[in-house]
Amino acid sequence: VTQPQIGFFCSRCTRYNLYSISSPLPSDAGRCLECGHVDAPDPSEALLSGGPIERCPQCGNPQLYTRKDFPQQLGCAAVSATILLSSVGYALWDVPAAVAVLALASVLDFVLYHRLGEVTVCYRCHAELRGFAPNPGHGPFDMHRAEEYEQGS
Ligand SMILES: [Zn+2]
Ligand SMILES: [Zn+2]
């Protein structure tokens, strides 16, 4: 894993920005590249040394969830490539080839999935924390909890 990184959405213009965690924190951490607004981060001591993650460095919220760090576009591309290949296989070589392509694709999916890193995401401000030791207390995404954040706070 590379250097731990925080991705956050500017509270003024909502642009997505990134900064790396190091000790001491870089002086431009939290500055928006678009509008220059600074959302001064407040990482805990543990976070500065690589984790585990206790709370969100952007808003202080202790409730976060983990998900696979999977680029959405890559997922769509993989699915359409699989469909295309299996129809070509079907047209050229009949059913067994199409099945073989699908099987191969699922193996590739599996390998890819397990090579992906985990990202921890804040329920409140949607900041993304990459490259830190995970906190076992942070589970997968919880719809009900997310809805509570949408409605209030
Ligand atoms: Zn901004
Ligand atoms: Zn947050």
C-alpha cells in the first residue's frame, strides 16, 4: 500500500480533493484546488501514524464504513466486455466457448476483487480514507445508518 491518503469533498464547492497523511501534516492539507477554501483536517494521533481509524479527520464523526476500493467505470467495462466476449464466443464456437468465456471472466473478477484495497468512508461527510490500518469496529455500509445522516445532523 502506498502512503495513506484522505479524499474529501470541499464544504464550499463540493470538489473532490486529496491529501496525503504524514507527520507533521502537509501545510496545504484540506485546501481545495478549485476554490482555495480550507477544510482544516483534524486527524487523531493514531491516524497520523497509519491507523487504526477512530474518527473522520474532516468532520470528527466516529461512524464510518468500509468498502472495496473499486472504480465504478472499471466494473462497468468488465461487465460489458464479458457480455461481448461471450456473445462472440457463442456466435463463433457455440455454447461451450461462451460458457468458457463466462467462467474465465468470473475467475478474473475474483482475482481482481481480492487484489483491491479497502477504503473507509465517513457516513456524514463522505470523506474517503485509504491506506490506513482498518478499524474492526467499522462494518460494511449500513443503509439505515446512512439514512439517518441524510435526514438530520
Ligand atoms: Zn472548493
Ligand atoms: Zn466525516
